[in-house]
Amino acid sequence: MTEVRSFSKLQDKWDIPIPNLLDVQLRSFHSFLQVEVPAEERKTEGLQEVFHSVFPITDARELYSLEFLEYTIGDPKYSVDECQERDLTFSVPLKVKLRLRVRKDEEGQIREQVTDNEVYLGELPMITDKGTFIINGAERVIVSQLHRSPGVFFDSAIHPNGKKLFTARIIPYRGSWVEFTIDVRDVMYVHIDRKRKLPATALFKAMGIVTDKDILDFFYDSESVEIGTGRSKKVQTLVGRIVAEDIVDAETGEFLLEVNEEITAEKLKDLIKNKVSKVSVYIIPLQEEADIVRNTLKKDTTKTEEDAQSKIYSLIRPGEPSRMDSAKDILTKLFFNPKRYDLAAVGRYKLNRKLDHLELLGKPMVKRWGFERPSDELDTLCREDFIVIMKYLLLLRLGEEEGTFAETDDIDHLGNRRVRSVGELLANQFNTGLARMARIIRERMSLQEPETVTIYDFINARTISAVIQSFFGSSQLSQFMDQTNPLAELTHKRRLSALGPGGLTRDRAGFEVRDVHYTHYGRMCPIETPEGPNIGLISSLSTHARVNDLGFLETPYRRAATGKVERTKIDYLSADQEDQYVIAQASAPLDEEGLFVRDVVSARNKGEFPLVPPDQIQYMDVSPLQLISPAAGLIPFLEHDDANRALMGSNMQRQAVPLLKTDVPLVGTGLEEKVAQDSGAVVFSKRAGVIESVSGDQIVVRPNRNESSDIQDFTEAAGRDIYRLTKFKRSNQDTCINQKPIVHEGQKVKAGEVIADGPSTDQGVLALGANILVAFMPWNGYNFEDAIIVSEGLIKRDTFTSIHIEEFELQVRDTKRGVEEITREIPNVGDDALRHLDEDGIIRIGAPVKAGDILVGKVTPKGETDLTPEERLLRAIFGDKAGDVRDASLKAPPGMEGVVIDIKVFSRKEKDETTKKQERLKTDRLKRQYRKERLRIIEARDDELKRILDNQILERWNSVSTGKPIMRAGKKGSPTSLAGFDFDDVVPGTQVTRDEEVSSRFWRQFDAAKDAQDQLEKSLEKEIEKVTRGDELPPGVIKLVKVYVAKKRKLSVGDKMAGRHGNKGVVSKIVPEEDMPYLPDGTPVQIVLNPLGVPSRMNIGQILELHLGLAAGKLGFRAQTPVFAGATPAEIEQCLEDAGEPRDGKTYLYDGKTGERFDHKTSVGYLYMLKLSHLVDDKIHARSIGPYSLVTQQPLGGKAQFGGQRFGEMEVWALEAYGAAYTLQELLTVKSDDVHGRSRIYEAIVKGENPPEPGVPESFNVLVKELKSLCLDVIFE
């Protein structure tokens, strides 16, 4: 085992393990389904919550009530592998126990009849251990969605006249949106569901707060001013103030001043004249500026509660006459009814956190109106919310001048965005499906008579299955898994998307949403995001991040107090919580006790980076890795790369093709092991034990005896753990998934130890590419513009060779003209083309295949119409039926070259001889396997029973078959005396030894083995039934043949390669080994890269990797340099010195062709290079005659359509500039869409004549037709 040398600057004891990288998927799904939890103990979340929200369902007559009791999840019908093989969905049956209450009116007496039934609601796709779903045989991933959290948001915008306008928006999880705005004229409006606006005070009136005084009292405090003789200065200030209480003339009862009226000089004189002693007035800050409430009251035309309600009703349902009873409930229906409106726990949490209800309402108002703080369990809005939001909005408007505590929200802050993972997305789909089902149930309830009714009359399970199927099949968030390599798989499952239903759209997303925000730290990776239109909208979860119960992203921090960091006390903080603290970097130096070494520490607080004394630090990062994703964490010296190149580097690692020979990177970051293990590519041993046998496709481990239990478990293969390895399986991207054992017979293994490698792994460590000796120098101009020069030695040694597997499928259908047939007898095909087909017409395994070869021979019946008159005549005379089929064989596509590695034939119940033969072979194999396993169990049982009876005094045993004694009493048990003894022949229940306890243990062990045998037999029956059952095929398909062809792809000119630092290029030349530049010791370099690709790109990480790689290669160690805490240049220089290399890492190279030394020193070392999945073999394409577009008659485009190269407008200009008239005419007519000319020129070439005159291109005719459709008559002259 190579030495691993870590350059980490963090002490090992401070290291915190990275949580399982697939947790985000698995935890979410398991909390949704709660499979392991007994029905009565399930929490009200996920599926349980959905059922509780929809049930009970009652009809309008209240005759029926359908209640939910519990749901149960069955076992999957097929295993994951079988589903992938047979194109099925890996799913479990969902059954629900319901209770129906029927009220019957019998002779004036109402009786209630109760029945309970279990109802099947369809199949629910089940998550695999790797966090994926198998849908119709394809592996898919449900990507988590990042969306705007429900709650209240305050925002501001600048009006063209320079004034700041404020808005408040209440976003529910489900229900109507409400928006409050203050316009330029300082009037507050409310918009419900983005409909027409309404003065906000109308909402008060609709809620029963009707008078101006009541409304103003909510917003402004009042004070009493003594008038007296009217001479005091204070009285003079009353002019322009607003009256808070009606002032009535005591004698006449006449209103001198009303609430909300302004006191003018004349009115003040009247008050003094009428001897009014004191006046109550409002304290309104910034009187002229912000008289918002009064302005709104002036605009508000509604007078009474009913008035306001009917106004809101007509706004929401325009055109409907507002009946008073329906208008009255409008607010209750819209916002206070849990069936129609749902804030969800997160929405209420955000509301209560943002708004201090009691503080904002003020004690007098709380007391007067009986208001209280809304409970955290309340999922709808309440009156208090509306009032408090309007008040907060007012404070925002005032805050501009007065500096109140009110502040607007930042929509891109991760405290205002939350994650919806698989579980929640599925729960939403179930909600939709069940709501539809509930509607159908209510309709059926109104039609059914109570006498004969059952639960099954109401339920239609198809509604739910349809919704779930469409979600998994066609939702934007259900994606075909990227399976190029284990890292690509892992990253796809940890992806966060802002797109999808209920999210953003690409066109509407601006820069702010896409940008990196300071709250992304430790939660979302600032580096890994796609280039192109989705940049910033799709991101990746950071290594230590997790999603909390409310859906917010959290990241762990170590607690710190009085300058000391607690090693073990770790808190997960959400973005909202983090804003309150000062947090130190993980790289801040600490002593052994956890005290900060320096006097000032670099820290973070919100978006600032202050230097603070240690005693002000409240938390500290747990690891420098925590701010980036696993993909970015695999780039060594990431801190020395420019961000743009780091982005490309992390994206390109996901495109690396698994190579034939894996090679662990000489310079890694230490994250390679974690990624390989969590991705599910490698195989772990479940229990500690000894390797009993190893073959290419299975490993058998004999676990250590379970000393804690006196009874040994034989359920799995006689107590052995059997690991079946995946061999040469095709991935979603046509790469090869192959596992190979890395243990040997007799080896001891620990629980959780890696025993088999998968694709792109080496000894359980991720290995995406190969360590290559690289020189940075120009070489005859062949590495111009990032091109890569490769030594032929790499091709010889298969360093960058990869295997790709393609699947070809042929369906045999029952057509109108008759049944198609798979056969060798294909019309007009020579023997040479059939040489690799077996007697059934299917290619044999191991046959080499090239373009145009027949893979499966198939003939399909011709209709009468397809026959020529001569054929018809011959058939009439000779009754010849031979010519009535045509060739419809499956042929290898152009550019194909490979070997057939597997064939699968699926057929329905009616089977032909081949299928029956295959079935017999499979059944025999299963039976042989069963006998072997049974023998193993019996051997293991006998060993265990002999161990129990060792040194025991035996009693007399009788035989089951003969009834005679087979063991005499008093004999002492030992392995030799019991050798070859048949324990199955002992009469069950016999006391076998004098010690009753030992005898009882003997029979318990015997029964355990019997149970294991029974279980084995059941599984055999199940497997045989699967083999003989006949396959589930699409309608109309009788037989399905799949042929798998493996292609060995060597590195060739045109292939794309890259390093881990975004240094990508295309192979431009493969140079003989002897012509490559070589080192002074004669070692030729393997790849030559252009040095000009480094300075402008600023990815210096590759140079540091090169130098450390050189030292590691020479000294024979593997370097681990974690990001942000890795090897320093000084350490690299030291390593180079230890390896006997110059400290600058540069060497003189010699020209391979001339043997002369190059003038300057060159940087040479080991770089880790990847071969990316953009292979030239998949892109190269040529067309002779192919398909044409139906309308324009021009050739199609693209390789998939076997299309041509479009000679576009600009290319036409180029030929016009050269005056190449005939070439141009040919390109635009006979080579494209001159239909008659195309066939005429073919004849001319065949006969050796001159080409004819081109005709009119079809596209011109299309133009003429267009003009005719515009009623223009086009005449040719």
C-alpha cells in the first residue's frame, strides 16, 4: 500500500466527519413514507399529513363519511436489477385502510353503519439505497428545488420621480397572494391575487373595524391638550393637528369637530368660544409627509362592514352578483380556512419571526379588541396579521426619515429561500391526486343510495397513479440521472434547482438571483454551477450542509466563548440564525486547548469580514471544506485557481469517462475516498469476517460467530454474506459499470471495509483519470490554442482506454398484415451477412460487430399493395408465398464497431422453443444454486449442533424413519463421535442431553436452520415463478430482443481531455514515443501542454499540482492537500529537494527527434488528466444520401437524423464573393431540394453523362405557396 502523506494544516482531532452525502435524498424520502414506523406511531408529516388533510370526506347530505385509518406499504414485486433489465418501475404497492360511516333513516330512526376496508391505491415508486428511482427501467433522480419561502416579504422600489415606494407581500404555501403597496400619493392599497387594487382600510372594515377612529387608533397614539383661554403656546400648535375624538357642543349637541378632522384657526376659535376645555389629538409623525392612513381613508368609499365585504367579493369574482351571505364569508374562505389557504409551518414561523404582533399592535389595542399573538401551530392568516403588516409597512415609510427598526427583506438571502426535497415534492403530488380523488368521491356519494353502498363504489385509484406517474415521468425536477462516473451521480443527487414548477424561469431570472450571496457560505457551493443559461440557477449543496425540518439550509459551527473553541459542541445554524453571530474561519490558528493564538482573528458577520479580538468570537467554522461542494473539494490547490476555471474544473470532473485501468491521483485532497464510498460505486462488507471465496462476480464472506447470541442466524446463505457484483452493465450515458473484487480468499475484513471496486475507483478511492508525466512547452505548433500532444505510449499501454456499452432493441409486433418473425431466413441477404446469427436469427455473444451488420434478423409481412403486377401474376400461377415478407432486421448503425457482450430476450406467455430452452436452463441453474445453498445451511447447522453437544452426556435418541434408537443414553458428545450423523432423523422434541437447557438450545438452533431452509425454498419458488411467468411488455409487442455491444475506445485525435483545474483541450497529435521530448535520464514525457494556457487563465493550481506530483511520483507517496488548508509552496519545494529535483521544478528536456537539448528549462511533473465524455467517435459523421424534410425537401440536420451540413446564408456570401457560381448552384439545388434534379444527376453520374440543368428548388415552391396564402397570385414569366 502506498504511503499517504497529508499536508493538512488542521489537527486531526479537530476533524469532523462529513455526513453521508446522499442524506438529502434518503432522509427526505424516508420521512415522507415512514416505512419502518408502526402506523400508530407515525408523525403527522409527509404522506400521513396528506391523508389527514384530505380525510374525512363527507357529502353535502351528510349521509356518508369516509375516514382515514392508516396506510401500509407492501414489498416490491421485482428487485432493482430486474426492473432495470425488464424496463419496469421499481415500486411498492400502497394500501389504505378506510372507514365508511353510512347514516340510514329507518322508520324515523337514524342508524349509523360502520365498515372498515383496505383499498389499493396504486404503485408508489420506491427510492433505491443509492437515492435514485427506477422508472420504466431508467434510473432517475428527483432534484431538490430551491424556492421562495412562504411568509411575509417587505420590499422597496424607486419611482421615476425619485420617491421610495414600499410593498409587503404575503406568500402562502397554497392559496391567494396578498400584496400591500404604498403609492406615490401616499395611499396604501391592497391587491388580492394580483387583481385590481383596493384601499387598504377596506380590509379593516371587512374585518369589522369600521369607524375612522377605530382604524386611526391602530396606527397613531393620541394626546390631550388643555385649551383654557387659548393663550398658551401649546394651544397655538393645535392648528393643523388631527382630532382623535368627536367634540360635541354640550348645549346644542352639535358636532364642533369630528374624528379625523383637521383643526384650522377658525375651528380653534370656535372651540375657545364654546369653552371647550381640552381636545384629544393624534400624534402623527411627519404630519404632511406621511399621512398615509388618512389619505387611504379619503380614497376608501366603503362605509360599513357589508359594504367592504361586497367590494372585496366583486373584486375577486367580477361579474358575479354579490349575495350578502357569500360576500360575508369571503375573507374567511380566502384566508382563514385551512382547506383553501395554507401558510405551512414555515410560513407561520417566518411571519412570527419577522413581526412582533403584540408590540406592533400596542397594549391598549390588544386589550380592547382581544387580540393575541398567533400560535406557531396556526397555518392560516388571522386579523392580527393584516393589521400588523400594514403597521410595519407604515413604519418602513416613516423609517426613511426617522430611522425605525423596520427593514426590508433581501429575497436572495437563504433565510428567505427554502429547499423542497423529494419527500415534500411527492407529498404535494399526493395532495393534488387525493384532492382530485376526493372530488370524484363526493360526486359519487351524491349519486349512491345508502342501502347497498361499499367503500369500493367510491374509490378510483387511477387518479392518484396518474398524478404520480406524470410527476416521475415528465416533471422538470425528475431528471434522467447523469451516470457518467460516480462523482456525476453523487452531484446530480445533491443538486439544487431554482427552476421547475413554482420556481423561476430562465428568462425571468435576473443577475441578483444567480449571484453568490454571503448566506451561501457553508450551504451552497459558490463554485459549482453550469456555464450557460442556467448559471446560478442550478447549484450544489456544500459538503457539510443539511436541510432542516422547515426546509432551510443549515451548516455546522463549533461553539466558542471567551476566546476558547469547544471541540465537541457543534451547532447547525440556518442563515437567519447565523446573521446574529461573529464567526471565525476554520483556518484560524488554535493551540492545544482550543484558544485562539492570535490577538485579532479574521471573522465573518453578515456580509462583512471584520478583524476582531478572540473574546468576541461566538462560533467557528468546522472545516475549510464546508463552503464548497464535493466536486470542487476534489480539486487540489483550488485556492490558487481563478474562480471561472475552478467552475470549469468541477464541472468537467463529472464528465470524466471511467477508464479501463484506474489510477489513484498522486495529488489528491483526501475527499476522494468519501466520494467513492457515498456514491454507492464500491461494495462494503456488512459484517466483520473472513473471505470464504472470491470470483469475478461474487464474494462470499463468512461472518465471525455472533458470540453475543446463543443461536446462530442462517437466513442468508447459511450464515454467509454473499455480495453479487455488477458486471459490464450499461450506464445511462453508455459508460461501463463494472465491479471487481479487491480482496483475496482467507483475508480478514472489518465491518464497513471496501471489498470491491466500482467504475472510476481504485482500492475504494475515486480515480477518474490517470497520473501523466506532463511538460509545459510548445512543440512544433501542435499545441496551439490549448491543443494537447499525446505520446503513443499512452495508447499502447491503454492508459486512456475506456469501455462503452450500447443497447440496441428490436420489438416484434403483431401488425395488421400479420405477425412479424425473428428468423435467419431473410430475403435477399447473403450467407456472409448471416454468419454470426444463431438458428433463431439472433447474433451470438462474442461476435464482432461493425456498421451495417445484422444484429437480429426480422421479417415483416408485406401487404398486397406492396406487390408489383408481375409478382401478383406469379403468385396467382404458382401460389408462391415466399416473397410476401420484407427484411426489417436490426442493423448496427454507422460508425459502430464492437463486440456483443449480452443478449436478452423477453416474450409473453406464448413461448417459442428458444425461450423455453432458455427458461429450462435458468430454472436448472436456480435449482442447482438452491441445492448448494441448502447443503451449506445443513453443514453450518451440523457444525453448530456438534459445538452445542460437545462434552455433553447424551440421552437416548430415536429415529424418525424406523422408530428404533440411533443413539444410546450416557454417551459423551464430541465432534468425532457425531461425525456424519444425520440430525434430521432424530425425533423432534427429544431431550437430547441430560442438561435441559442445552437440549432446548439444540432444538432452537435446529429450528432456526429449518426456518432458513424454508425461506430459501420460498425464494426459489419465487425466482422460478418469475422466470416462467412471461414478461410484461408494451401492448402490441410479442417479443423484445435487446443486444448489448461493448466498444473499446482508445484515445484518438479529436478527443477532449482536461486536468482538474479547468485546463481543457483537444488531442491534436499522437506522437511516437521516441519523438517525444525526454528527460535527462531518458524518460519520454507522455503529454505536452501549451504554457500559454496558464498565465491568462490564472489557474496556477495546475503548476503546484505538477511540482508536488513530480515529488510524489519520485518518492512514491500519495499527497493529500485539502482545499484552503493544503501544501504551501515552501513544503512543495522541500519535497522536490527530498526527491533530488531542483527546487523550481524545472528541468532541461531533450528533443526526441534530434537528441539536442532545448534552450530553456521546462516545468515537468505529474498531472492528473481526465478523458472527457466528448469523444470524437461519437461526433464524427458523414452523409451520402439520407432523409429529407417533408415540407422543404432539404436534408435533415444532425448526426442522430443522419443529416447533412447546412450551407447557410453566410456561406452563400462566401461563394458569391469568389464568383463560384456553378458550385453554388449545385449546392442550392441538386445537392439540396431540387427533387427531380436529385434523381436525374444520380442517373447522369452512373451513366457518365454531363449533369443536367438544375430545376426549381422546393423551398421556392414553399415561398410561392406562402404568398398564395396571402392572396397574392404569383405568375412565372
